[in-house]
Amino acid sequence: MSGSLRIGLDTRPLERVEADVAIAGVFADERPLRGAAGRADWRLCGLLTRLVLDDRLDASPGAATLVGTSGRLAAPALLVVGLGARARFGAQALEDATRSAVARAVALSSARAALAPFGIDGDELVRHA
């Protein structure tokens, strides 16, 4: 991985954070979409749900789907990262998904990425820290 990426903590919801790319995770067995992906889906008028229903959004570990946000999110692009089954999501899966997401953001030449915490709602992050 080459290039650089700005890292910081922002308490705003993912859809409001200004960045080159927003990143949200989805579990293969959680429908409707929840957390940041669910909020992004709502702002995108159900685009992510339609991709799921059309089998065009892969939620398996290591998978990723890039979609344009058409100004409906502060970031112009949303990278949706597959997290696999929730029951199998642990520390190693979290590390793997985060590394993959950051590597993809760098590969997209993103100087600034907004990554919603995987596996936990952002408003609960401080409680779990």
C-alpha cells in the first residue's frame, strides 16, 4: 500500500463527514441494512437495498462495492465493504475488513476517507472504546 490517508475521529454520522470516500460495512445476514450502511441507503433512496435484492452487492468478507452518492452524502463516493455473517465477526475479521477498506481507499487515491466503525453503531463507539 502506498500513498497517505488522513486519520482522525469525527462524531458526526458518516453521511455528513466530508471526505473523498465514505466507507460502511454490511453483514451478509442483516436485513434491512443497519448502522451507517442503513442510513446511507436511506439517503440514497434505497440504492443499496436494490443492489442487495439484485445480487449486485456482495456482503462476504473481502468483497467491496463502490457507488456514487450523487450529492446525497457529503462524500461523492461510498465504498460498501462486506463483513460476512455477524456471528463470525470478531477481532480478526474487524482487522481484516479495516485493512482492506483502507487499502481500497488509498488505491482510489483518496486523501481523506470517512470510515464508519464496523460492527457497531457510531454513537456507541465511545461506550465500547
